[in-house]
Amino acid sequence: MNKIFPQGDTHGAAAAAGTKVLPGEAGCVALCCSRRGACLSAFVLLLLAAVAGLIALVVILGSPPHTPGAQACVTLANRTGFLCRDRRSCIPASGVCDGVRTCPHGEDEDEALCRDAPQSLPAFLVARCGNPASWIYSDQKCDGTNNCGDCSDELSPVTTCPPCGPGWWRCAPVVFRYCGCIPRSLCRDRVQHCSDWSDEYLCPGP
């Protein structure tokens, strides 16, 4: 015999189905589902708002600046130089990691660049001497000065340099500081700078 329950009698229907429904539970099921859906929607909206805010911030501030690798340049003295981050300043190679911040933003003294010189320096900044353990900055090659200590930065077979410029006198210097030439400013100063004394008798002076 079928049992007929009054309309809206959820307790009787649940009992017939073999399940127990606590007092007030039926109303809670619909309410909780409604609240859960609202919470989920609010979370999604909050997430979308955060993403939109992040995109707007990137657009306003711009993407993080890209730091290019170290690049070579040519100085006004026609020497190898280091191009600063502003893309305008070109400092001599020997001005890098010398303890003085020469670039406008000081990147010539960055720790990553200077912490393990010469290994940490770009190859264009470094020149090797006759002694493999010794090195100089590339702008110190062929500058007339004995930077390596054995003149290998000025004389063949290690280095091939152009002839002495107009401000120099070619001779075999007796002064350790010079290699194949001496500055003309040293000529006729009553001091021997060339092994053949040509700086005093033949050099016309500056």
C-alpha cells in the first residue's frame, strides 16, 4: 500500500527513501549551495582583478630594463674602450675596475665584472703579456710604455705595433719605462734616454 505524505513533508519522503534528514537540514542544503557558489564567484573575480592590476602595473611602469652584455667602443684617443650603459659614454679599457666609478651609473665597477679579473672581464678588455701569468688592459698595448715589464706589449714577436708616432723618437731606450721609442719631450734634456745618445744629438725635440 502506497503511503501518501502531505505536500512539503520532506521528513516523510526522506524516511521512505531510507535516509535521515536532521531538522532544518533541508533548508540548509539549498542555502549552503547558494553560499558556496557565491564564494567561488567572488574568488574568481578577485583573482581576475589581481591579474588585471598586475598587467596594468607592468604597462604603466614598463617591463624590467634589459641589461645588455659589456660592449666594446673606441675612445677619442682611438683606443679600445668600454661602452657604458647610457650607450653614449665610452671610457678607456684601463678605466674598468680601477676603483673609480667612471660610467654615469658606475657599472664599470660592478662586482660581477671585477670580482675575479681578468677572468671576469670581457675578452676585449684584456691583453696577454709574454709571460702567460701577466696581463694588461687592451688599451695599454702599443702605447709606448712598458706595461708588461718585458716590453712584450710593445715589441714583436708577442705584439706588432705601428711605428713610433710623431710625438715619439725611435731608439733603444735605456729607461725601463719605455721599449722601442721615447717621448720627444725627453729629447735634448741633457739626460741619456737612448742607448746611442740619439735623444741628445739627433732627436730634434718636440
